[in-house]
Amino acid sequence: MFYGESENWTFQYHTDSKRSGNNTVSVDFYYKGKITELLETKRIVFSYGTSIGSIAETLHFDQIDTAYFNVEFDEDLIQGIVGKPEEKMRVILEWEDKRETMNITQYEK
């Protein structure tokens, strides 16, 4: 499991055996504030990077009505660092005029 927090966001990634062999990766983001704070938000850019590379995904919204976002990235840059706690991962979120960065910690199951 990979986990990290910033002021407004939480990041979680669990290895999912059903997805093995697939080069995409699905991660969970949770907004810790009130949903009303996101009412004017029309897009959120979710990105992450490892020693293997970096990737971003932009989600567009008419209106946000949830604090939970499951984001699927086209390329899995996480599996290559699983079991290597010395490897680092950084997550960046951008929305409205805000930007937050998280250093992600890897935990063994």
C-alpha cells in the first residue's frame, strides 16, 4: 500500500491482483475539506512521479458532488517500485489556483 497526505488531500494505492498484467493503474484521492469548497472547480489535475517516470491525468467536471476521486492513469509507474521502500513517489494535485504536493510512503501489507 502507498499512502500520503497534504493539507487538503489524501492519496491511497492498493495493489490489486485483478489488475495484474494491465499497464494502467487506478489510485484513490480523497478531498479532506468540505465539498462546497470544490463547487466552483471545473478541473483537477492529478499527477504522480517515481524514479521510472511521471504521468498526469486531468478530470473535468460540470459540478463536483463527491470528496472521493478514483483516477485511472494510462501507465503504471508504481508496480516497478513495489517492495522497494527506498524508492520515492511524489504526487501533485492542481485545482483552481491551488497546488499541493505529497511525498508518498510505501507500507507493506
